Amino acid sequence: MSKFSDFIKHHRATSPLLVSAVFLVFFADSQTQLGFAHGVLFTPLVVVASLTGRLRLLNTISVLSICSLWLGYLVSPAAPDGFSSLYILANRWLATLAIILLWWLGLMAIKAQQQQRLQHLQEQQTKLDLSLASSVAALSHWHLDDHRKIVTLDEGSRLLLGISEQELTLEQFICCFDENSQYRLKQNLQFCAIQQHATMLDTKLHQEAATPVWVKIVAYPDPANPELIRGLLQNVEQSYQKANLLVEQQQRFQQLADSLPVKVWTATAEGIVDFASITFADFCGRDTESIVTDWLQILHPDDRATTLEVWQHAVKTKTPYKVEFRILRADGGYCWHLTSALPIFNEAGDVMYWFGSAMDISEQKALWLKADKLKQSLYQTLESITDGFFTLDQDFRFTYLNQSAAELLSACKQPAPGKLLSEVCYVAGKDFSPLTTAVQRAFYKQQTEQFRFTLPGTALPISFSIYPAEQGVSVLMQPLAVSARMAAAALP
């Protein structure tokens, strides 16, 4: 029966043979007088179709059988005289019901087979996945017979422990691991056996092993046998190496950050400060933990709101951060610092963390403030003199001019900072080229120019002194009458 079932399941000729058998039964039925139970001959064909396990073939044979059954009723020769037509119809209906019943039973059987086959495939896939997972995770298996105190190892466990015996006593098994963890391992196994709870332990193999490495031991009770403890053994040396490497890198980074003259800090992707170098703590007279917890407290009260706003905007937009603010010193004073930070991205383009630094610019800030005061004082002096004075940048744009220069250049277009010299010194029908040419020549040759020139539209000759620099030129305008009086006063 098994060979016959395998034959009809896998042989290609099964389908055409069954279809041919249906037509053969129909032909025999059509040549026989009504009254003979030919309909029952279709039922074995439906049974055979269901044994193939092919749902489509079962449906086809069942439909063909029913159609052939009733078509035979129409084309078959008439029944013998005296034969009841009700008996013929009853016979045909019973045959139809038998075919339908066999079709439904075959349908259920095929679906059950398909379900079993699917479940079997899923089990096979699950076993394969578990096998691959165990292989990738370097998992091996062992079990402990708590009654006999014998540990049975699989091949992977034996290879990892570096032993050839498949069975070890409990004491021998425990001795395979580091001496400092043997007592704890024994306690874990006793706890697992008594409390029926899983336990886990990370330890190293015994130093006498061929390759002492870090391993993870997992023990859990067998649900089917209370006296049996099953376990896993995993090589976690690579994970420990990575963890140790990460710790070393963090220590090296901290040592490097603490040795730098600038103050170093880091923050999470969300903008939460999580590290501050020891230079921060020394400068502020606080411990690094308090600085990390509330870094705004070491800022000058007037700078906190602006600094926090700029920082939150940088974190939100993932753009570099740069701001100046005052930091509290250990003696209670405040020093200006230039603080900047860059977002560090991963391969996916997401921010992993922020790396920042703070540089003391208090001396530079003092020099800048002093330079600003000197600049303001110079401008006040220039405004108070009667001579005209103006400055131009590298593009010959006005950067400054005093009131006297504005009055002397009144014949030109209205001069103002930001305007080009050629734009100001342009009036239709008037020639300002001696002035513009002298300014350009002095700048490009980096040589002082002095000449006299009467601006078109005025009657007052002016002595021009042009002093070039890398950033532009400075021009002193002295009316000639004033220059002559000064020269006369200088004579003995």
C-alpha cells in the first residue's frame, strides 16, 4: 500500500490515467441500460485522486465524475421494461452523494497532509536556524544529571574546554573553570537544581587550559526531568576583548583630554553633557560630576540664556556650535572663553555624540576691548581736527571719513562708508582722475603719495597725503592755505 501511495503521488502519469479512467467508466455507463449501478465505479477514482495529495486533481476528478454520472443517465439506453425510474434516480443520487462525501474526506486529508508538511518544514527551518544561531554565537551544550552528579558534554563543549572525555564528574567539570569562580559556579548549579530557576555566570577557563578564554555558562532546569540540568557554554572572549578595548580607548581619551591646555567636553546626541575634562574642574574649583550635572551654573548669569539658545539650536539643526561666554573661575571671577563643538556622525548620518572645547580668550578679549577703546579715541581725535581724513579698504570703498573730509569732498557725490571711491569721485564733465589714480598707485606700489590737487568745482587747492597698507589706504586732506601757514611758521 505504501509503494502504491508513493507511486500515485510522484508518478507523472497519475493525472492522465485517472482522467482516462473517468471517461472509460462513462463510456461503459453510456453503453449499458439504465438500472445497473455504474455510478459506484466513479468512487474508487475519487479515492485514488485523494491519495495523490493533489487538491487540484481531486477537484477535477470529482467534478468530472459527477458530470459523467448524470450525463450517462441522459445518454444511456432505456431501462428494461418494468424497471422503476425512481430506483434509477435514487441510485444516481446516492452515487453523487458518495462522490461528494469522498471528495470532502479527501479534501480534509489533503489539507491535513499539507498542514503536517508545513509544520515539518517549519520545524526543520527552526532547527536549522537554531543550529546556525548556535554556530554564530559559538554555543555548545551540556547537561548535568543531579542524581548521578555526572556532566555530559557535546562536541562543542569538549573542544572549548580542551578535553576529550564526553562525561565528567561535577567536580571535574567545575575544575575546568577559573579558581576564583568555581565556588560561585557550584552555588549556581545548586540553586538551579533546588529552586528550578535559570542561572548565568561569566568566567574564564582554568589557566591550565590550552586556550584560557572568557566563557558564559548558562544553566536551566529540564522541564521534563527535575533531576536534569541543561546548560549552554558560550565563548565570549571576543566580546570581552571589544569591551576591554572600548574601556582602554575611553581611558586614553580621558587622559588626552585632561592633558590638553584647552577644556574638553562631550555631549550625547540629544545635547546632554556627559563628560568634562579635569582642566574644567581645576579652573572652576569644582568636581567634574557637578559640572556635567549642571554646566550652566559655571556661566555668567548674563550669558546663560543666549548660550543655551545657541546650543539648543545647534543640537536641533546638527550644525557646528560656537559661542563666547564667561566661565566662573575658582577665585570667584569670570573669564571669557571661546567654546565650540562639532557633531560626530555615524555612517547613517545620525549624530552619535558632540565633541567640544572651551579656550580661554580673556587676554585676547581684553586686547580687543583696549583696541576698540583706542579706535574710538582715535575717531574722536580725527573728528576734532580741521583736516580731512578718510580710509579705504582693498576694494577702495570708504570705511571711515570725518566731518572735514565730507565737507572738502562736497563737490563730489555724497561720500559715505561702503561707497566706492570711483562712485563718489564721478561727476559728469569733471575730472577726478589725479586723485583716484594716485590712490590706486599708492596702494598697488605700497608707496606713500603726496600731491596737490584742486577738486573740480572748488577754488581751494588741497594737499593730499596717501598712506598705503595691506588692508587699504588712509588719506589726509589739508587745504593749501593751512599747509602754507604751517610751512611759514617752521621757517627761522
